[in-house]
Amino acid sequence: MFARIQDPFSNNNDNNDRLFDQDIELQQASSFVKSSSDSSSSCASIVLENLNQYSERQQQQQRQQQQPPPPPPASASAPPPPIDQSFNIDDEDYYRGEENNGGLVLDELNLYEKFRRRWMWKQKQICLVLFGVFFIVWLIALISYSKGGSAFRNINKYTPEVGSNRTDLHTSRPSSIASNLENPVVIDGIDKKRKITLDELRTGRFYVHDVNVKLLDTDYDDEGVYLEQIAGQFVLRKNSNPNFKQVILEEAEFQYGDEILQVSGFELNHKLDKALISTDVIKEYRYSSFARYWIYDLNTKEIEPLYEQILKDNDNDNVGGNFKIIPGLSFAQWSPMANYVTFVLDNNVFVKKLSSNEVLQLTTDGSSNIFNGKSDWIYEEEVLGTDVAIWWAPDESGFVFLTLNDTNVPTYDLEFFVQQSDAKYPVIESLKYPKPGYNNPIPTLHSYNVIENKLEIISHLDSKLGDDFIVYDCAYIDNENVLIKETDRESNILDVRVYNPKNSNSKVVRTVDAVKEYNGWHEQVNAVTIIPPSETYSRSNYGYVDQVVIDGYPHLAYFAKIDDSSPYTILTSGDWEVLNDGIKFNAQTNKIFFLANKKSYLDHHLYSVNLDGQNLTSLTNDSQNGHYTVNYSPSGRYCVLNYKGPDLPIQKIVDLNHFSENYYEDSIAINNNIKAKLAQETFQIPKTKQHEVTVMDGTKDSLDLTVIEVLPENFDPNKKYPLLVSVYGGPGSQKLSLEYEVRLEQVICSSLDAIVIYIDPRGTGGRGWKFRSYANKNLGYWEPRDITDATKLYMESKSYIDTSKVAIWGWSYGGYTTLKTLEYDTGNVFKYGMAVAPVTDWTFYDSVYTERYMDKPLNNKQGYKQSSIKNIKNFANVKKFLIMHGTADDNVHFQNTLSLLDKFDTNSIENYDVHIFPDSNHSIYYNNANTIVFDKLYNWLKNAFEGKFQ
């Protein structure tokens, strides 16, 4: 899977999308956008506090000047009192200038000095008056805004061109941001607002930060307990009691021995008496890292290492001596009842019993080829979406872990040229990376019985999937049954296996052939939702809710028994999709909560349905456009409900047992979007519209494609505008979204006075399997055709497009789509293109992702041939294009770009620019590279639109 990397210009902090990254060009907000966490105090309180402090200081200075000098100390040898340096700079220090520190009082100053002091005092009084006037004006504007006036109006309101919004009794979009400013503020005909620049974007002023809230599992009734970090403190809060506040760690650093350590991760157990702390984190790949782990006792306030490793001392002066280190672990995790901690060191599985501090090592064969309890590169990237491959039983009787044997997987060598400045040769990092048709890792599932200290291999004697099958999911349904989802290496056939650790029985209970049933494929989706027995609702067995395909759309089905081969009840159906993330069961209300695109494939709303399939209800108002994400408490009673757009994002913690329109509107937001609101008043934020275009589907039928159009705020239909088409196009992905965003495309729209459009071609997600399956065995065919045709139809209907200045761009799969479109179009529609980290030949990419859609190369020779960038001479008809890539890209290897450049040389193609980033991976970050890559994109496109490439 291409990198699902955090967008530096997007508001979405979630890592929930397991699809091929649709917005790869938008990298890690934490690194690119400067962190700008908002103070808990309001601006008004800060201003008042500063004014009071200023007045107090002036009065204190006057009193000091009227008092005689202090007497000398009684003893010359007595030490001076300690100086408090905690606040050694106050507001005046920035304009005070040099001071006479000779200890003279005012009466002893000369006339000139008296005059100078008096004049400075007058200046300070004038500044104070002016500051007070400014504050009063600001306060009036703030009050006006809070009352819903026009002082702060949202100018990025989403305005669909087709259809209209209506209001019903559901929860509507947050009313505090629902207003819309149609025209910019103008004084004497001059627009006061500034254009958005990349430098302004990097300040973070347009970004609405999500509060990182995790609702915790506890021994008590679910009260919506969550952990919050405030100014370095870790604080427990309760949604059921807004006044509850318990500081559990005073600051985000601690001392151990001679070391001062910074807290990077903090995970409480469900008893809320201990926490796992991680420090010294070193990132490995997308999800994996190494860190030192510690156990923090909340009662005693003591912190101790989770594990100390004893190493032999090879010093000749200390023969036979040993020493201890606190090693970096791949991860550490609590057991469900917090009596154990499992962790992985050197690719081996360990378990620590906390009551005795006994540590048991379960495997010893971990190496660069054997991965026990953790993912290798391909499983982390394409299968599990995490580096953790250990699954505990609820009663802590044991756990299952995965072993991956990569011995026969080919190695790809990543070269690093500059990270070691004194190295005369490149540093080589070997990566186990299977490509299409080559050996995949061989998986083995182990079951460990904690009570009996017994380890066994889970049998697969009845499997027909081959030795290199793929383990997509594993979960204990109850204490005696483990449900495992496995597919063949092409992800065509899914086996659902049930394993009983008590009697070692392992059997396949149902099989789904995605190719035969809906011409599709299998991929990592949300884990099954466990349904426990209930006397109240007459359930005697454990069951589960899983996603199934109903009439070509992914929906929810209830399996009443663990070994059922077919659903007991179909919970949802229709020509819309239940989304992979956001599914939860609430045992108290007997409801399933889930996200779906029932209103339109662009909308993501929260729904509930009874376990009998009745009473499907929209909790968020699906009569209005909205994009929501959700994170639930363990019981499903509370959730963090994230409204992501189209208006400014808002986060709220809500009680789903008492959810209603009035309750939601009265709930207090936990995030702060005031900075983004102020930016809307200061900058020209582009407007967004939606259009539909009709293309032919390759037969005699037509197909509607959605185009999202981004217009400059001062848009004039009588002018001519250059056009940028932003693309991704990967199978099952969605580039089009209703999320609020100000990023590179909005900068281009505002600063270059250009129009931007987004298009999702056939094969992308959200519209059912008929639309998605166009990509099956056929990557690179429909993407360029749909994007070219849709762009052409859009331009024909819009007289304000300058057809000589049309560009296309994308990153990762979007880079591939860009190059494939330029190849197909041959310069007729698209005159310019920009491709970052593109795939150019699918035989160069990883096996699991590629074979999922394309099969093995031997089985689909024609498909692989047409999918590569092959008609090289067609690029000669493009005015100019740009390619950029990082040399240490572990995902889309630099090999892709080098291979294409060789083909350009062979065919005498010279109308392109290329920029290489030494030692940067797929995110392109190393040594200021991320700043450069976006500056390059912007400036290159600016030159193109200004005609400098003619």
C-alpha cells in the first residue's frame, strides 16, 4: 500500500484509511506545519492579565522611587538571596532598552535624566491607552462573533450545485460555523484580505488541531474517562463529570539515574493504577518504531524499566563481567486485565508477569528473517496496518501471535548517501520486500497458554490457500474461540477460521470468493464486532457483526454463533456503503453504531441500527452535507465525534445513550478553531462547488462522475483562469471529500489565481463494487481516460478556463496517474504535469498490493504491460512536466523514476525537469526536503501558468 502519510495541509489526523493513500502529497502535519497548540486561557483573559501586571509594575516602580535605598546587609559575608529566574523577562523587557543599574534614586539624577524618565513614562501611558482602545474593539468583535453576528463568517461553506440542503429533526452541522460570507470585505474597492502563501500555510494558522483524546477502558461503569495532555501534564477527565480533573503525571519528563527522559507515549491500564511510558522513540517504517518502555505506578509515583537486558562485558579488564541496559523494544502492550505485559525485542516475544516481575522469553529464533509477534515490512504496510501481531484472550488465559518467515523473500537495498557525513561509501539498509511473482513471507500462527506455559502451532491442515496465505485479522470472540481471517496471496478467496485453544481444534467455517461473488478483492477492513450473550435480549451465545457484500455494496451482518457459515440477520442494505472504520456495539442499548455514506458517496454520517436490523437512524443530520469520524469508548456508550467538514472542524465527546439534537448542540467542543476562524477573515479562502459530468463507460452506457471545483474567493466568471487537476485514483480510494482543508491546492488557487478540480475515476471507492471493480486486473486503464474526458467536459461547460494553461499533478499513486494521463492524452487537454514519487511499472511495486488488483504477472501479462508507462514518445507532445523522488523511498522505490528516465533518454524526451531528494523516503522529509518539494511544486506551476515554459 502506498504511504498513508499525514497531510501537512489537511485537518484529518486519523490513520483510519487503509486504502492506497489518496493524498500522499500531503505529508505529516506534525513535521511540516509548525505546532501551534492553543492556550487554555482565552485571549481576553490574557490581555486583561497583561494590563493588570503592567499597571502593578508601574505602581511598584513609583513606590520604590519614593522609598530610601535599602540598608546594607548585616554581614558582608552573608550570601545574597536566591534570584527567581522563572520569570526573568516581563512584557517591558522588550522595549525597556538599557538601564542605569548604579543604584541611584530619582532625586540624584541630573535634569536631563529626569526629563528622559518623565518622557518615557508619558510614552508608556500613551501606549497603554492605545492598547486599551485596541482591546475594547477586539472584545466587541469577539462578542459579536459569539452571538452569531457577521464579525466572523465562514467563507469556505460547501455549496453543492446539484440539489439543496434541507432541515429535519436530526443533529445538524455545528451552528456556530454555519454562516457563509459570499463576498470579501471591501474598503474603497480594495480587498483587505491577503492571498494564502506557502509560508502562511506553514504557520499552521489555517489548521484546526484535533485534540488527541482516547476514551479509556476501566474497571468501573463507563463514565467517558479519557486522558488529556495539557501543558506537559497528563490529566484524567470524565465526560460524565466535566468538573472532574485528576493530574496523574505532573510533567512530560522524568529522571532515571543520570538521564532526563522525555515522555513520548503514555498508556494507562484499565485499573488506572499503572501506565506504560515510552521514551527515546526511533521511527522505523510507517507504524513501527523502537522505544524504551517504563512502568509508572500512579500510587507510589515510581517509574521503573519494563525490562533490563543483561549483556556480557567484553572489556578485557573486566573478564566475565556483565552489565545491564534498557533496550529499545518494538512495542509493549498491556494484557486485558493488566496482570501481564507482552513485548517484542529483537523479533522475539516476551511476557512479563507484574505480580512477580518474572519475564519469560517465548521465542528465540527472531532475526532479520524471522519476525515473531510483529509485522515485517509488507504486513505492516499492506495487511495489518500495525507492527503489533499479538492478540490476547479476554480472561488472560493466553494469546495468539503471528510469526513471519522472510528467509526466501528477496532483499531490496536502500542506499543512504548523506546521512553519515563522513562516510565515503553509501550506507546500505537491506529491506525484505517481495515484488509481484516473487516469494512472499510464510506465516505461522502460534497459541500460548499462560497457565500451562504451553506453546503450540495453530493447524491449517484444511487450508487450500497455499503456504504463503495472508493473515488479515485475528480476534478472540470469547475466551475459548479465536476468529482468524485468511486469504490466498492474491487476496481473492477469504477463509474465516475458528480456532479453540482449549482443544486445539481449527476449522474453516465460511469462505468468500470475492472474484466470483462481486468481481472484487479482499483487503484489510475493520475488525469484527463482538456480540456477547444477553439474558435481556435472549442471546445465549457469543456472536459477531462483520462486513459482507450485499447486492454489490459493503454492509453489516450479524452472525449469531461463532461457527455460523451464513449471517443470522442482515443489518443494513441499499445502494450505499458502510465504511470500514467506526463500527461499535453498545450492549446496554442493543444497537450497532457505524459510519456510512447513505446520503451521498461524499458524505460520512453516523448511524445506529438495532441488532435485529430494525430502526436504522441517522444520529448526525444526513439531510445536510457532512464528513464525520468517530472514536468510541470500550463499552460504546461514549464517543469522540469529529466533524471534519465542509465547515470548520469541531470535536465533541458525546453520550450515545442520550444522544439528541439539543444534547449535541449544547455539548461543548473540546478543540479550538478560533485561529482558523480568524484566518478566514484575513485571507482569501477559496470556495468549493460540486458538479457532475457524464462520460461513456466503454459500451453504449453513460456514467456520471463527480467533479469538485475550487474557485478563488474573488472569482470572476468573465475572466480566464488556469486550471490544475489534482488526482490520486488508487483502487478503493477517494480523493473527493467534504473535509475542510486549506493546503497546497488552496494556496495555488489563492496565490496563482487559478482554479483547481478533483476527480475520482472508475476503480475508486465509495460507489459500490460495480464502480470499484473497473480496476480489477486493469490498473492504469480507466484512470487516464476518465480524468481526461471529465476535464475536457468540464472545460467545455466553463467559459472561464484558459485551455492553454491546464496542468495535472499527484503524489505516489497520484504521480502514477499523472504520468499515465499525460501518456494517454498526448498534450491535447493537459499541457503540464507534476508527478512526485510515482510508480512507473507495477512489477517494481510490492506483491501484496499489486497482486490484489492485478494478479501475478504470469497470469496477467497484458494487464501488466498496458499498466506501465510505456508510450514514451507521447510525452513529447506535452509542453513540460516535472518528476521528483526521494532516493531512500522504501515504498515506491527510486528504481521507478530511474527506469523511466532511462526510457526518456532512449527516446530523446527532454521536455521535463527532475529533482532528486537524497536520503528522503516516500514522505520526502530529510534535511528540509519537505519544504523544498512543496516550494518546487508551487514555483514550477507558477512558471508554467505565467508562460515561462513556452
